[in-house]
Amino acid sequence: MSRDLFVEKVVINSTGGVRTLDFAHPVVCIHGPIDTGKTTLVDCIKYPLGLPVEWRQVPSERLTSVTVHLRVEGMRIALQRSTVADTGTVDLISPHDGKVEEHLDAIAQPDSDRRVVGEVLLDLLGLSELFAPPAAVALLGSGARLTFAQLYALNYLSQDMVDGTEVVRGQANTAQSYKTVVELVLGLIDAEMRVLTARRNDLAQTVSQFKRRTETISEFLTGSAAELEEELIRARSEERDTLTALEELKGRMRAATTFADPLRQRVAALEQAHSRAREEEKSAQEAVSSAQRALRRAQRQPGTAPMRHCPSCAQSLAGRAVPEGACALCLCELDPGARDEAAAAAEAALATAQRRAIEAAKAASETGDALAQARAELEERTRLETGPLAGQIEQLSAAHAGARTRAGMLEQQLDPHRRLLELQRALRTAEEELLGVREDIKTRKNLLSGRQTTLAEIEEQFAAIIGGLSLPGEPGARIDHNSLLPKVRAGKLTKVGHGVRTAINVAYRMTFLSHALVTGATDLPSLLIIDSPRKNVGYGDEDQQLIARLYAHFLDHIAGARRDTPHARPHQVIIVDNDLPSLPAQLRRQMHTIELTRDDPLVP
């Protein structure tokens, strides 16, 4: 059933004051000369809905805020958005008391917890689950979420779109999103079909990627995975066996070295004793040398070696004769008996130092012999008991390292084989799931084929509207099954003139509204805004006749649909044009007109 989206009133605040415009009529025609604000008035409807608007110079300088009063599925709301302050916020206002009920974001903000105005409108229209079912979001992420802007493009035919080709889908839509939106609102698919289709496309892409990756890996593989696995098992077994034997030998080595510990301790003790004996020998030799120097000094003859410099003031004493038996420094006569006593004492000290040196040398020799014998015994014990074990440990260590290296190399060779095996398993799983999804799609299509809304019905109504317009040259307008956009016999709409192209685009959008009015079996909001069809058709005689037929057929068809279809829901058509064509009085009475003049523009 078509969705009720109806503009009741637009309030414009500007530096020149406040202007309120009545839109509460099924058909509203806004007309007036160029630059009086006709397109701006349509933009004033879009702007509070959170949609982008590029204001022209005058409104951008004078507008301060815009409020649109809507009826959405029987509920009346008002949306207000500033053009000068916080332009990213839309206020949801109670139409009864004018108080702000909630602040909404015009577009989704990453760090905001406020609702987005477009999502609120989808909720009120009852289309949230249809446009963004949770399963689709889970499958495809944020790209799966269709927005209110993509839906609104089906309700608003701008000046550029009226005279466009495939751009008739609107800038908010890509070719794929437009087709999805049309299929959803016309009932050609449903949310479940959309999820299945998305999953099918995702799986098909995954299967394709898996196949490419398996083919790429297979090109570089050599040898058999089974043979490599067997060789790896043997290498791992050899690695474990050599490691076990190596640990056993290391244990025996530790046990063997334990028996040699007393010998090591004895060698260490002898090394310390020998070191002390050597120190004692060195000390004794130094004592001998010192005693020898003392003896020579005592035996020196006085006066034979005069001092050359004073030891105190360093003055030269050269040339000074020292008398026989006098001191070389003070020239005092020395006592011969004291000198003889000093010499005798020095000889005795020398003899004692020599005996001590002989004894120390003997002790050092004895400790050296004992140390050499202990070391020989330790080396012999090591050679007999631990030497063979050390050789075996070295051999086993090399064997273990070799086995481990071979196993590592085999692991590297097997890695692409294993990855290929995992990819093949994943490929089989994805292919099986893809097959199941395709079967589900077939089942779903069979269920959808029984629905009242079909593409054939849409095409039939489009052909009826085109036939009633009597387009010059009979271009053969039709709806393309792949894009669901209008085409002509020659191909794209660029193959026909501007006037015919405009008429086809308007008729194409009329078809959707007509279908909603006649069958009610659609989720399309029953609002259609068309900007400047007359200007785009042209002003020649044939152009005037064509635009008159377009208006007359459009208004008469809608009025007839309303009379003949008791279940038709409320609808609204808003037409913007420079002036109105010549129409019968009964058709003019169907329209509520808003006339803008140069003396009374939209924004004063």
C-alpha cells in the first residue's frame, strides 16, 4: 500500500519577515517568472528533510530558517532547520504548541547519539526494515543501508532531471541503489529477497576469489602433498629420536663428571697452594735483592763517591773533595766500627733472605709437581670416561639439528599445499552455501510472482500514459528491464529532442504515482514534485500542445484514478513552472496555485 507523505504548510523566516504558504491540496501549482523563487520554494521543502540544498544568492543572504509541516502516514509533524546557525540540526516541532520535541541530525554524525531526520521519516513511513533490514547490514556493512535521500529522489523530479537521461534516477542514487529502491517500493523484491540477493552476490564474489587463489597457488606447487607429509613425519620422528638419545647422553655426561668432582677440587686446591708458594718465592727473592743492596751500601768506602747534588736543596756539590773516612754529605768523620757493624748486619740479613728464598723455591717446586700430577690424573679420567660421551653428544647434536632443519624446510614446502587444501574446503563450503541461497532466491521469486505488483503492470501503465500523450515521432518509449529507467527505441533518451525527453521523464514518474493510486500495492510515498516541465519542453506551437496534453492527461488521469479507485490513498502533486498552459476550467479547478511575481517574490 502506498505511503502517505503530504506537505501541508511551509513557513519561511527571512530578514524581511515571515511568510506562510498553504500546500494542503492534492495538486499544487507554483508559477511565476524567472528568479521569483519557485525552485527556492521546492528547496525549502527539501531542506528541513535533511537533504542538501545549494541556495541561490538572494535566499542564501536573506533566509534565516525554514519550517515544513507534513502529514506522514496520518501523523502530523513539523521540521525546522536554520540556514544561518546550527545548520546540521533539524528540530522536530510539535504542530500543536510549537515546542521542540527533539533535536535531530541532518546527516549521520559519527560521534552523535541523536537520531537522523531521514531515519525518523523512514520510521514514520514504516520503511525502515524494508530499506535497512538488520540481516542485510550484517552481511554488507554500512553500504547496505539505503537512505531517505535515495527514496526522495523518486518523489522529486528536479529541473536537471526533467531534461536528463539516466540522471532521472537522481544524484543521490547510483544505478544499483536506484534499481534496488524501485524494486523495493514497487514490491518487485522484498527485504528477504534483498538479503538473499546481497548474500548471493557476496558468495559469488567469494567463490570467484577462492577460485583465483587456488589456481594461483596450484601453478607454483611441485611434488605431492602426501609424499611431503610422509617425509615430514619421518623427519619429525628422527628429530624426536635424536633428541631423546641426546638427552640420555647428556644425563650420562652429567653423571660421569660427578665422579671427577673430587679430582677437580684437589686440582683447584693445589692451584691455590702453588699460587701461594710462587708468591712466597717471589717475596723471598725480593728480600734477597734488598739485602744485597743494603750490604753493598754498608761496604762502600767513604769519600770515593762524592754526592753530586744536595738531596735537600738540589744544589750542585760537584768538585767538593770528601776527606778519607768522612761523610759524603756533611763531611763529618765516620766511625769505622759502626760501618763494620752495619756491614756485618747486612751480611746476616742477606744470608737469612737467601735461606728463605731457597726454601720458597723448594716449596713452589713441590706444589708445582703435585699440581701437574693432579692435572694429569684429571685429564686421564676425563679422557677415559667423558671424552667418548662428548664425541657422541656432538654427533647427536648435529643429527638433531639436521632433522629439525629438514622438518622446517618441509613445513615451508607443505604450507602452500595446506593453504590450498583450506581454500578448497572453503571453496566447497561457499559453493554449497551459494547453491542453497540460489535455491532460496528461486523459492522467494515464486512467492513474489504471485504479488499484485509486477513489472508488466508498470510497463502497461507507462505505455498507456505515453500513448495518451501522442508524442511526436513515436519514439517507442519503454522501461528498461535491467536499469528500470526509461528508454526509447533508438536507445538512450539523448536520442530524442528535449521536449519529448521531458515528456517521457514526467510520464515515467507519473506511472509510479498512477500505479500507487490505481492499485495501492506499492510502498512509494504518494508525493510527486516536478520542477519546470513547461520550460524544458519549449515554447513552440507543438511544444505548447504537448505540454497542454501532459498537464491535461496528468490531472485527468489522477482525478479519474481517485474517482474509480475507492481504496486509493491520499496523494499530492506539486508542479513548478514559469506559467500554466491553456487548460479546461474543470482541470484548473483541481489545482491550488501559488503565484510568485517580481513585485511579490518568495523571499522579499
